[in-house]
Amino acid sequence: MQKFITSKVFVPLLFSALILLAYGWFVPFTGFYWDDWVFAWIGNFLGPAEFFPAFIGIRPFLIPIFFVTTSLVPAIPVYWQIFALIIRLLAGLSAWFALNRIWPTRKGPVLVASLLFLIFPAYSQHWVAYTHINQEWVAFILYLLSFGLTASALRNPDKFKSLTVFALVLFFEGLFATEYFFGMEPLRFLFIWVIVSEDIKEWRSGLMRSLKIWSPYLLIWLVNAVWLAYYYSLGYNSYDLEVLSEPLSPLGPLLAVGEAVWKAGLYSWFQVLELSAKSLPAPSTVLTLGIIGLTFVAFLPLLNKISETWPFSRTTTIQFALIGLIGIILGRVPSYAAGLPFRLQSSFDRFAISMMLGGSLFIVGLVEWLIRNPRIRIYAYVLLIALGTGQQFFNGNIFRRDWERQQEIFWQFKWRIPSLAPDTLILTDEIAVDYESDLSLVGPINWIYDPDFKRGDDLHYLLLYINSRLGGTLPSLEPDTEVPYLLRTVNFRGNTSRVIVIHMPENGCLRVLDPSLGDEETYRNRLKRVVEAIPLSDPSLIREEQVEPPVFLSEPDISWCYYYTRAELARQLKDWDRILSLQAEANTKGYEPADPFEWLPFIEANAMTGEFAKAIDLSENAIKTDGGVRVGVCKVWERVQAQGPAGGEAETQISQALTGFRCAR
């Protein structure tokens, strides 16, 4: 065992095992999220070279990163999830390399800090792979390597100049690619001071020597500050520098510091216990606790063996704790300056990436200081590793569910809208997914409905949430209003006279709202702003021709929504027999809607084909379940009266239904 532990392959294998335990389970079951979709669409349809014009005016130093990664990895979700594991391993090894060069005699604490870095629980965005690999992780790896090379230069005087040059090059790209790591640079000065103080005990002399060594890095850092000021002055509005543009309140920064230290330094390590307690006895929670136990059992003997040569060092303990504390605070600076919150278990915890190194050092320093008994200390470290692993497993399951939900939604689009006329604007209220916005979904919508898109074409489809876009990207709901949108380098040229309005309830199925069916009245008390857009909706833009689904679109198990969406399409085509066939098949399999509004096409089909008893029975059950559906039921029976079966008996049945459901005006 000892020979294996001291071998060169031990650390990479140990890191790989931890990564697989924390992140590997969900690789086949996770996909694209947030901006992944837009970037993947660009990479797939326009190619890696398109990232040059896409980023030249926004974040030009990201261009080489995007170009290289997208040239290597196809725009297929599972490939990017595998790539994310590799990137996480490289990041962990880079952190270990840097810390090992700074504290070469403290291999035990350095190893633990690196392991904790790998599964840092305040950061939940690992699965947003396409975006965060390119926008942060590659730059972060370069930054960490530059830390390690700076330390190596100090410990190898003969190679000081060459190693410093390499460190400066990596530092430049890691810093300029993204503003995320702007606050981290003072850590390099502290690392230099740690190394210099080994030989220079007098603190003033050590300080001056450290400043001299740090000066070329400081110069690049200051140049970056000027660049960022210029960059934001050009009007880049990914987010506004709210804190810098408003008078500073002394309480605000103090609260932000306290929150960052509490969340990134302490609370996040135990958060999984609170989250699990709230969701027991759910199977996924039981599995999370099982992963925690498995990790603890697997890593305890390994760390016990390593700790045999792990003496306590008061100086190193203080260095870890103080530098870690400072690292957390500095890591919060860029996002705080932008006026952005640091919120765990949300997309805003992506800002924890810049606190990751500091947070890992801080918790190790704290444990070293508080627990002097070596055996208990090892138990504490293994527990932290296990809890962090469990937290990432818990997070992975959330992303798995979101990807599953995305698949269901995309297939409901396919079932209800087999194909769609070009230049169609899709308006809705909000689609219940956790990690995608309306503009994120523009990517998959175009991928699904325009698989033959080629360079030079306009973007043919745009999906917008009315509540958040009206008055902005969506100028108004007046007919014949131009709706232009630029997706990086591709234009959408839409118009409010080419619109379909959809509704995707959280516990229901996709439906296309149709003014000719009276949906404005049917949904008046159920939907808000969307009702105002219903008069614009033109279902005739929907075509019957099937488009081959993308490879990432795995058809889910058949459920009620399969039958409902196809029935709604059939209602649009007035194919009543098809609806009755779908109803019979759904009944045979025991499927029923959770939302009684979804009975409407089946009520109409039965009534239109003279099956009045069934239609009345369905109407009564729907109204009994939710009285709000009465208006929709009445609209159906009014259409049946106007367009349905004629004759004395039929007219009597229809009239009785209208009276019985209190539909008379």
C-alpha cells in the first residue's frame, strides 16, 4: 500500500476515483443547460470558427478556448459530460500541483485541500459543461498552473526566468479570458511571501522581496483592470457593475463578506444533510446518503495511511486558514462588484468557482487548528470529502431530472408541432425548467425545426417569455410589429403577425392556444399576460410534415401527454376519428390528464361524431375537477352547435348540454 501511495500514479488515480464517485453516475443522463444550447447550436451548425465573430466584440480572449474545445468535442451532450470529468481532473491536478509547489513539505494537508477542491460543494454547476468549461474552467486551470509555475520558479533559481515567462503567459490568458478570477491575483503575492519567508525571516525584507517578484504579475493585473474598465465602457451588458456605479454602503460589503465566508467556507460542506433531511425518504436522497457512506468507507483507510507521516505545523495551519479566508473574500469581489447575489443551489453559485481554492484551504486550516488529535482529524477530513461528494451527487440528480424534463418538453413540441413555418415567433408565459431560459431554448427549438440550417441563413425561430420580454426583445403585442433578434452572429427577423402562442403548464401538457377556439376566454382566469397574446396566435403555421429529431433527443416513455398533444394536433386538423382512437388507446393504458383542460379536444371529438353521452360525461367530470374549465367546455359545445351534427335529436342533446353546463349567454 505504501509503495502505491508514493507512486506517481496514486494522486491521478485517487482524484479520478473521487470524480467518478461525485460526478460520474449521471454522465449518460445529463445534457445541455443554460447557454450550452446556444453555444452548442453555433458549434454544430456554424462550426468552431464562428466563435471568432461571436466573441470578438464581447469576450475576445475566450475565442481560442472555444475554438480549441469545440474543434475537439462534437456538440453531443454525453461527450461534453465526459469532457467535464476530464476538465475537473485537470483542474484538481493543477490545484494540487500549485499547492504542492507552495508547501512541498506539507503533502498531507495539500492533498486533502486538493481533494476538497475537486468536490467543492458550494459550486453546483458542473453539469453546465459546454458553457462553464469554455467560459471559466479552462481559464481557471491556466490560472492555477500559473500559480504552480510561479512557485516552481522561486524553488528553482536556475530556471526562474523561463518558468516565470511561462507563468506570465498562462496568467495572462487565465485572467483576460474572464473577469471571474480578477479578485484572485493577490493570492499569488501571499503564496510568494510564504515561500520567500522560508529564507527571509525579517518581515519587511520578505515583504519587499515578495513585491519585487510579484511586480510583473501586478503589472498585468493592473492592465487587466484598465481593460475591464474599457470593456464595460463599450456597453457590454452581461450584467451591470451595480456596486461600482452606486454609492458604497459600509454595511453592504461587510454582509457580502460574511455571507461568502459562511456559505463557501462553512455551511456548504454540511448543506447536503439539510437538503437530504427535507427530502427523505425519496429514493434519490437515500442514494445520496449511500454515496456519502461509500465515499467515507473508501477514503478512510487511504487517508489513515497517508496521515502516518503527517505532523502538525502551526505555521502552515495559520497560512492555510488566513490565505483561505482571504481567498474566499477576494473570490467574491467580481460578482459582488457586478451586483450579483451568491446563492447556493442556483445558477448564482457559479461564482463559487473563484472561491473554490480559498474555501478548500480555509476548511483544511480550520480543521488542522481545531482538531489536534490526528485520528479524529482524519475522520473529519474523510467526512468532509464524503459530504462534498454526496452534495455533488445530489446536484447531479437535479440536473438529471431537468434533462429528463427537457426531453419531455421537446418531444411534446414534436408531437404537437411536427414542423413549423420559417420565421415563426413562439410566445409563452414560462416553461417550468430549472436551468434554461427562453433564450436558452432558442438553440434546441431551431435545432429541432431547422436541421438543415447552414451558414448565411437567418435564424428561423425565436421563443420568448412574454412576461420578461415584453417592452424589450418583444416590443409590443400589436399586430405587424417587427421583432428582430441577434443570436450572436445570426439574425432572426420576426413579426407579431407570424406567431404561435403556447402554454406549457408545470403539471400538464404543451398546448397551442388558438383564438378561433375561444382560448382567450377559456384561459382568461388561468393565464395572465399570455391571454393578451392569444389573438396573435396562428396555428396554421404548424405543418404536418415530420422533421427527423436530433440525435440528442431521446423519446421518453409514452404518457398521457403523448396522447393529448397528438389529439390537439388532430383537433386542429378536424380529424375527429383520430382523436377518438387516441382516447381509446389512452383509456386502455389507464392514462388520464392531471389538468382537466386537457379533456377539451376529446369532448369535442365525441360530440362532433355524435357520441353525446360520452362528451357530456367527460364535460361533467372536467367541471367537477376544476370549475375553471367550464368556459372552455362551453366553447366546445358552442362550436358543436355551430359546426357539429344536425338533426332534431342532435340539436336537442346539444341544447341540453349548453343549458346543463350554464353556457347560455
